[in-house]
Amino acid sequence: MAAKKEAAATVKVTQTGSPIRRTKDQLATLKGLGLGKMHRTVELKDSPEVRGMIRKVQHMVSVEG
């Protein structure tokens, strides 16, 4: 019998702030998260790497889940 894979935890991230007048690395982090336009929402796998990226731009995003 093959073991069933557990459903991976996900996190919803919505961009709420503008990247205008932000540093280039913050803009690159938004792009890495799949964001870049206001009110765009993406669902990402909940991992330490993604959590670190969210923490870097926490003033421009809202997180659910």
C-alpha cells in the first residue's frame, strides 16, 4: 500500500501596499511571492522560506491561514 501524502499547509497572501518608493529588494521579494499589483492574492505553500519573504514585506501584505 502506498502511503497517502498529507495535504500541504498553505497561506494566502494579498498585496495591500504599493511598492512605489520601496527598495529594489522589497520589490523583488513581492515578485518572488507572485505579487506586484495591488489587491492581488496568491496561495503559497507554508514554508520557512515563504514566511521569511512575507516578513520582509509585511508592511505591504496581509496574510490569511
